[in-house]
Amino acid sequence: MTTRFKLIAVLTAALSGWWALHPQTQNVNSAMAPRAFLAANCFACHNSTNKKAGLDLTALKDDYTDATTFATWVKVYDRVYENEMPPKQAPQPDASARVGFLKTLAQPMIAADAARIRREGRAVWRRMNRYEYENTLRDLLDAPWLQVKELLPEDGEANRFNKSGSALGVSHVQISRYLTAAEYALREVIARSEQQPETVTQRFYAREQKAFTNKVEFSQFNTSPERATFPLLGNAANIAADKAVLKKEAPMTVGATDPAKRELESMGVVASSYEPLEIRFNQFKAKVPGRYKLRLNAHSFWAGPESAEKWWRPSRDIASAGRTREPITLYAEIPPRQMRYLANLDVSPEPSIQEVEVYLLKDETIRPDAVRLFRSRPPNWRNPLAEKDGQPGVAFRWLEVVGPIHNEWPGKGHRLLFGDLPMKKNAKGHIEIVSTNQRADAEKLLRVFLQRAYRHPQPSVVEEDVQRFLKLADAALTNGGSFTDAMITTYSAVLCSPAFTTLEEKPGRLDDHALAARLAYFLWNSEPDAALRELAQQGALRKPALLRAQIDRMLGDPRAQRFVASFLDYWLDLRKVNITSPDELLYSDYYLDDHLVESSAAETRAFFAELIRQDLPARNAIASDFVMINERLAAHYGLPGVQGSQIRRVALPPDSVRGGLLTQASVLKVTANGTTTSPVVRGAWMMERILGKPVPPPPPGTTAIEPDVRGATTMRQILDKHRNDQSCNVCHKKIDPAGFALENFDVFGGWRDKYRALAEGEKAPGIGKNGQRFAFRYIQPVDASGSLPDGRGFKDVRELKRLLLKDERQIARNLTHQLIVFATGASVQFSDHPKVESILDRAASKGYGMKTLIQLLIESEMFRNK
């Protein structure tokens, strides 16, 4: 067995034993519950004979210590509390009887649940999920560029989040992947040279970029000008250079022979990057991972038409000054097409230099994309942006790269691993750490590493683990390994150990170190920083004033964006925004529009961050008087006067359909499949995610409701027939209304008054981003009206929002519930409900402000206890 597999076996065994010592459930003390109310109102349907909904309440014991029994009592309580039981057609108990039953039942249930929590805690001990593991390695090793999340298996989910120990299993595969990710991360931060690499400034001219086939990267790819590049000199077509290159008589650029002219040379495009037009500055390749500064010199231009008959085809001989501002997306790429989003820039008709600071991986190059321009797909395409006298284009002059930029040398990650030990290059040109006393140095370094890596650095635990992990270093050195490799093996084991990969929490009040960890993994999705660790070491973190100050500091830190991204990725399924693609024929106006996809996700993140930053009321989740958009989203939403690719706050006109989460493009995209929308899917999603009223799954054997893609019948008509079945109507009367209100929004959140179909109907004018004429037709009108289960009607999404805002407390309650799951790894327990209501009572005076809810949650017993 190799050293690697021995290590996996040892770590798996350790983790298995650790989990065995921490069972998830134990029994709690019992208490009696009233039965008179059930006998009078429930037994007629839920008895041993009828068992309506499979439930026999006559056999339900008053034993709240049994998890299954307790869960059934919770369902009974919830159904009575929501006035769903007894059913509307049955005789109803008077209000005092209902309130008395709920109060009497709640008391012993809360007591039993609280006793269980005191004994075992609310949450199950858990390992980090892969988001947290990546962030923790980045912060521990001071390596923001690390990309290890995709090396790890997908995490399990419970209560919609990847934060619960009951869903985050530990297996042989998990440990093996941890080892792979840990070793990769450790080797990434080792210095690659004995001396600090020089920070250099390199300029890469577009005309001089070479492709892998040795042809000019920015040159013409084929005889179709829409799918080629244009040599320009300033704003004029550089005809002579173009013809000379095509005849292979001259290079594309004057190069260093005429510096002034060289600065005016550029290569232009009238199409966005897409095979076969894939431009990149590939003479640059990052030699080492790290921080770089990118400066792009570019401008827009106007390409003249080929002829009067084919004005949508650009001429390589006619170009003039630009008329538009164009967004440019920069991607990092490891060919072929392993692309990573970096930033958005804007270029104008006047040549300008746009600058951005980024982190790059080794061997990544830079790929610019003029994302607003079209992407031609055969056959017989036309440019949708073309006008009678030409079309917009972007001219790229040069890219300047400054880097790698080092704040210190060696970096913090390297010094954490090897301190000040000297370095030298081995025969293969790789850096080796030099140790004249390997055993002593290994122990010293390991002790420092453990103290820093462990979030609960108890001296006894550190000392015990020093001796345990030191054996791995000894074994590696004995087997002839280098000191560097021996320490990497040892550190990898530490980064896969339970003390590092799991969040150590014991039942009862969290100590300061555990509180610091819970706070950091909530608001930063990563480990505590030095300030939190220092307060924890002093035992001062639980002091209210200091804790509140840390919350403010952490929410104001850029790392809080990790919380925003991870929370929304799972609460709103934002991670799925690019899983489906708009149908090529039905939605060719969205097809291939990466800029719209990226902008829509950025909008939702910026919106939620704004709620926190300004402590805006929870009601904004339903309806806000502003949006966070850029020019592309403004065009999508029909909002004039917004320019540029940067997301910013924009006030909405009165009575706009936009505002809030429900009508954001990202949310409407993840609740559709790219071809059709479903009121059922969107309604259930809204009820569960936004209103906090989940709908039970359909009965076994229920078939999915299929839309009529021909457009002959609308989904409303199909659902009307479906709801004739009483068993179906019970749920659909809750789900469908909210979904119908969103029917005015298509698969990417665009407004529609009529449905689209590939059938006979009103012809749709226009050309898609793929250069093809719209193939769809407008057919039946959209009906977005409906009635809520309580009988209140609405005619569209505006009126639905007004109805939902009648209960702002429920919106805030749901947000609080979602935050509790994300922050603690456990769903809201029965005995938590009074604590949640206390938070809401205290937050009411501030309109249930988003930041206020977060602060009050952190100060609550739910957060500060396991």
C-alpha cells in the first residue's frame, strides 16, 4: 500500500470514529399532550379506519422523546396553527379552543425539544463544505487565486443548504479528494525562485498575437467579414496592411520600426468571441500564480456596409469613428476554452486605457470579448446591430500586464510552511527547502502550522497532534523523500484531519474559539482572521459591545461577498443560473448572451449586499423602489438612461413591475427550463424560498404537468383541468396563484404580453444574437391574474406584491429562518420559534432591516449555542 493510500485509510478511520462519538439524535423526556381537541375535530378523519392522508391520530402517542412521533406532532401543530385543519368544509372549532389547544400542546413540546438541544445541541457536528474549504485554504495560505472547489465532490444538501452535518458525509473518496486539493494548494504557495521575481510590465500588441497554429491570432479567420478581424490604423481601415498580409508579403504590424504608428494599430471585430472567432492575447501566459494588473487599450469604431444591398455585411475597406460605448468582458483562459470570468470594462469611441487588478493561475492567458456584439451562426446570418450605414465594432490595440505583484517575499503561505529556512533549486529546476536538522526543523515548523491551522488551538490537542503527524514526516524522510516533500505530505494530512476539516462545537454555550469560527463561517464562509482569534484567546468575543463591533467590521469587509454569494447560491439557487440555455428558436434574443447571464447573477448579489449595507427592510425582498443593474439589464428591463457594464443602484419609476427578488432575471431564469415557464414550479419556489411556506411533494404516482409547446392551450388551461382532482387542488390552490402572477415574465425574465410558440400566429420581427431571424410567433395572451387561498384577488404581479406586503413580518420571518440554517447548519427547531419571534419583535422598529436581522440572530441563543 502506498503512503498516499495508507494516509487515506488512517484519516478515514479517524473520521469514522469521530462521527461515531457524536450521534445526531437521542431521546428526550416525555410530556403529556391534550386529546380532547383532537377527538372533537380530527379523529373523524384521522383514525385507524380512515387514515386520511395516511395519518391515524388515535394511535399517536404523547411521547415527545421519540423523533418520529415528535415530528408528527409538529405537523399537527402547524396545520392547526395555519388554519388548514380541520379542512374548510368541516365544522370549525371556535378561536378560543384553537388557541388553547396550540398553547397547551406547545408547552410540553418546547420543553422536550429544549431538553434535547441542551443535551446534544441544535446542530450536528459537520465538516466544511467545498466552498468553505477553498476559502479557508485561500486565507490560511494567503493565496486568493487558489481554485480547489472543483477538485472536491459535490456537497449534500439539507434544508436547501450545504451547511448541515446530516448531509455532509465523509467517505474514502472525500478524503482522497481532500488530499489532492490540499497538496495542490500547498505546492501553489511554495516560492518558485530563490530571489523575489521582478514585477515586470509587458505590453502585448493585438496585431502581434500568434495562434497555436502559428498564424496571427487576431487575423482574419475566413472570408466572411462578420467572422473575421479588421486591421485598423486609428479609426480608418488599414487596407494596405490587410492586403499585404493576405498575400503573405508583409507582417501585420509595423512593429518597432515606427513606434508612433504602432500605437495607432489595432485589430477590430464586429462580433463577439465565439468559435471560430476567438481572439486572445496569448503571447502572455502567467508564469506564476498571483496578483496582476491588466491595462487594456481599446476603442469602438464603426464598420461601413459591404454594399447597399447587403448593408448588414461589414466591409474591410470602410471604417470610421465609433458611435457607441461597448462592454468588454475579460476572461482568464487555459486553452482550449477553460475560461474564468475576471472583470467587465467599457470602451468608448475615444481610445482609452482601462485598468483592473486580478488574480491569475499559472499558464492562464487573457481573452477579451466584446460581449454586446452578435455571434453569427449559420446559415445566412445578419447582424442585428447593423444599420443602413454600418455597424458597431471594437478595436483592440494592446494589453499591458504588470506582475506578478508581491507585497513580500517569500509570501506568507511559503513562510507559514517553511519559515526562514533557505532555498535552493534542485537538478530539475524546482525549489527545495534546505534543512541541516530535518527532525528538529520538521517539529518546529509543524508546531507553528498546527497552531495557525487549527481554529481551536488547545495546547494539549496541538501537542498530541504534533507527535501524531510528525510520524508521517519521519516515515517520508526514512523512505528517501526530500525535506520539502516530507513536509508537504505532513501538512496535507493536517489539512485533511478532523481538527481542520470539521467545525468543532460541543453541546451548550459555544466557547470563544467556537463562536469565532461560527461567526467567520457565517459572514465570510471561511476561517476567523487574526482579530477574531485574538478576541477569542482573550475570552472577550462574547461581550455584547465587542461582538457587535465585530459584526459591523466583518459585514464591511470584502470577504462578506463570500457570504452573499454562497447564501444566494443555495437560498435562491443562483448557482444554477447557467445550467439551462434559452431555446435557440423560441428565445434567440437571449441565446448565446453570456453578458446577460453574468449580469443577472451580479444583479442579485449586488441587490442583497445593498439590503445588508443599508439595513433595508425585509419587504424589499418582495418589492423595492430600486434595482441594481447595468446597461444590459436596463435594456432587458426597458429602463432608459443607464450606460456601462458596471452594476449600480437605479431608482425605478412609479408602479414598475421590477423591484424585489421575484422579478429579477436570475430568479426567473432558474425557475424556468429555457423553453417554457411553469406557474407550478415558480409558485412552489416562491412559496418556499420567499414566503417560507413550503408545499408538500405531490402524492406518489402523480405525473408531471407537461406544457403544450404548440401553444394551442396555455398552462392555465391545463392546470384548470388538473385541479378538478380534489387531491391535486389542495396543494395547487396554494402554489398556482403566485406562479400565475409571474407568467408575464418569460424564461429569462423578459416582459411578455403574449406567449411564444413555433406555430401559426403573429410574426415576431427581429434578429437574434446568433444572426438569425426570429422563428417564433406570438400566440395566446398572458393572463397573470389569480386569487390567494384566502380569497384576495390580483390582476398582475404588481397587485400580488401589494397583497404579500400586508404581512411584512412573515417575509422577515422567512429570511430569518433561511439565515439560521445557513449560520448554524440546522433548521429552525420547534423550541426555536419563540426565539425567532423575539428577534422579529426587536427588529420591527427598523422595518426588519436586513443587517439588523443578521445582528440579532448572531446575538441570539440559537447562534451562540451548539
